[in-house]
Amino acid sequence: MAVLRSMKRFVTKALLAGQVVVLQDLGRLQVSLQGKCYPEEALADEEFEPRSMIKGHKIVFRPEVKLKEAIAMGLSLKRISSEAME
């Protein structure tokens, strides 16, 4: 648990600094922002606050190819009746 807590602090600090966090043999983490478009004239306004244009954010995980392949090889599909889902 101590390792995971330390990793959480490291990942948080790196993501807030705008860095991509590479987890060797697992994948990459990075922050993605969603925002509104604004006219170029707004940049000249002294009261313009770019942060106000951010609508949301998420952390994106992009797995390494070997991880994706390992998961794909282990997947199996099985048909079940709708009665089993109730």
C-alpha cells in the first residue's frame, strides 16, 4: 500500500505539471481537457480568464501494445439467456 500511495502522489504531481506518466510495460497516463472555443479578440481583453473556458477534464490511460494483446488473447465471449441476467 505504501508503494501505491507514493505512486499516487508522484502521478498526481506529474499530471498537474502537464507531463505524460509512463508506466513501463503497462501504458501511459495523461490529462485531457475539454473546453469551449473563444474568439481571438478575447485574448486582448485584460479580464479574459482561459481557465473559465475549461468545461471538464479526464485522465486518459493508453495501454501498451503487449498489454492490449494479452487482454485480447484472454477474452472469451459466451452467450447467456436474458433470464440469467434478471
